[in-house]
Amino acid sequence: MSSHSEAIDERDVVNLRSVRDLFAHADPVPSDLTERMKFAISVQALHAEVAELIDSALLVTRGPETAVEPTPTDSVTFTAASVSVMVSWGASDTSGTGERVRVDGWVTTPGAQVEAVTADGSRSATSDTNGRFVLDDLPHGPIHFLVTNPANLDNRPVITPTIQI
């Protein structure tokens, strides 16, 4: 047995591995932990407001006991205290293959900067006087939106939850 002042020996390393394996089996790290941490850090760094998905009753949790499959949708509305955003998507005109997506959106703030953040990077557009914006040639997959108002820098940016398009 080593004292607390001596270096870790091979027996300690074996015991620590056993404890790590025990916790990995009994309480594994969630597969989406990295994505959730990045989102939380981004929100904290931006001091942003997080929009919530409207009509969350339509959300379904998947599991072995769940008999209902989620209903596919091509439009979603988010709301926050300072802004609401509605987006719909379909095949991009530029690709012609259906591999890319066009997002048409409406935001309650005319002149808002809307940034779509995807796995490929980000694209942004400015909403017109009616709040309409278009983001074309986006990849299928997870996406979230960041809405800022350049005309009023006192307003915090708004981040939507990630959705699948």
C-alpha cells in the first residue's frame, strides 16, 4: 500500500480503470452532451434569449413504448419575448436534385439579421420591410437560427432550438 504522498502505482491505475468502466456502464455520457454544451456556452456567451418551439404538444418522444411516430412537417414557428420567427422549407431551386433546401421565413422585426447555422457553416439574410427572408441552398440536417436586430443593439440576439430540415 502506498501513502498519500507517493506517486500513483500500477495497482491504482487498474483500480481507477475499473471505476471508470463501472461508471461508463452504469451512467454513460449522453451522446448529445457535446452539442448541448456548445449550445449552452453559445447562449451564455451571447447573453442571448432562447426562442421556444410553438405547439410543443406535437412533439413526440421516441422510445420502445411509443406507438406514435412523429408527424413530418415543413414549417415551424418559434417565439421569444422580443421576436417570433416562422420558417418553412422545401427543395432548393438551385440544386434541382432535392439534396439542398430553401428556407422561406418571416420574422416580426423588419430589417432583422437572420443567420441559419448548419453543419456546413452559416448563412445569413436580412428581413425585408414585411419581415420576410429567404435562405437558399442549405444542406439537409440539423439547423438553428440566430436573429439579431442591427437597428436596435440594445435587444439581445435570439437563438432558436435546433430542428431537422
